[in-house]
Amino acid sequence: MRTLDAAVTAQFATREGIYARLLAWIVARDRSTGTPMPVGFWTGDDHQDFSIGDETRTYYGAGTLLSMPSLQFDVGLKVRSHRITFSPLAPEVEQALRGYDPRLAPAELHVAHFDPLTHGLLAEPARVFRGFVDTVTVNIPAVGGAADVEVALLSSAHALTRTLSLKKSHESLIARQSGDAFRQYTAVTGAVSCVWGEAKAVAPAAAAEASPQS
């Protein structure tokens, strides 16, 4: 059960309405260097900074994040998928989803609650989703239609579906810690013969075939 901040709970108790906005945070990667490039979007009217955890994040608004269906929650290890729609015209969206590599990028969704009268933020935005980017689809409409970018998110339970090779390959160890060469030759193990000493040993059967007949 999710615990809400006391200020948000008090606002709900007044029954004077709810003013909430959705925040999306995606940590894409630079295609050349692999450096994490975080970027945030929200359904607000303008760009705004929010303090989440121990960091201050900048979220771009003004129509960058268009819509998202209601979140569905289940207890268990089932992988859930959510889809959010962005505007393809925003330069921040263009850079995050096309300039950077968003494939399997970590993603978070938060909900920020505001006072309906003053529009002041009531509490730190509450996280409602954590997972990864699955696919990015650019929808090109017919003449007269509106284009959009649809991003499919997978819940964090998706990490449990990774195979052993993805967890312990040489590339994954390097990504975790540079210089970790423990599994550098895993892919060729068993395919390369190892010679101990100065001369290569000859198997008994091969030696017998090579000796002249008496």
C-alpha cells in the first residue's frame, strides 16, 4: 500500500478537488560514449525543477508529455507495460528519444500534487512506477492529422527475465566496472587449446598413428 504525504492526505480530506500532474524521467545513453543522459518531462504548463530524493531534477513541460492511460498495479512478479505519449515537435523529446539511445533506459514515473487554489506544490512528488523503456514508436499521421511519439515502458520485474549470459557476459562486467576482465575469454572457452610448457603435447593415439610400422 502506497503511503501519501500528510499534506496530500489533508488536501484529499477537504474534498475540494485534486490538482495533480504526471512526471516522467528517462535516463537514456549517449550513442557515442554510453554516458547516461537523464531527461524529464511532465504535464505542466512550463519547465520546472523538482526535488526528488537527494537531487534536483528539471522537467520539461509546455506540451512535451501529452497523455498516459491510467496505471494498473498488480501484486507479484508479472511484467507490466505502460504507454505514454509525447509530442514529436518538442526539441527535448527529439533529443532524448532520437539523439540519445533510449533502448532499455531506466525510467520512473512520479505524481506531483498541488494545491487547487494556490497551485503550490504540496509535497515531494511520489514515485508510482519504476522500470525500463521497451520501444519508441513515432506515429506519422495522414494529412491533417497529429503526429506523436509513443513510448512503451516495462516494469522493473522485466530485469528478472534476463538470461545468464546477459548478467555475466564480458560486456556486462565491463559496463558495471571498467577493467573487469574476469570473463574476457568466456566466448572462446573450450575452443582454444592451451599449451603448457615449451612443446605441445601429442595425444597417445595420434603418436601411434604417426610412428612407422615395424
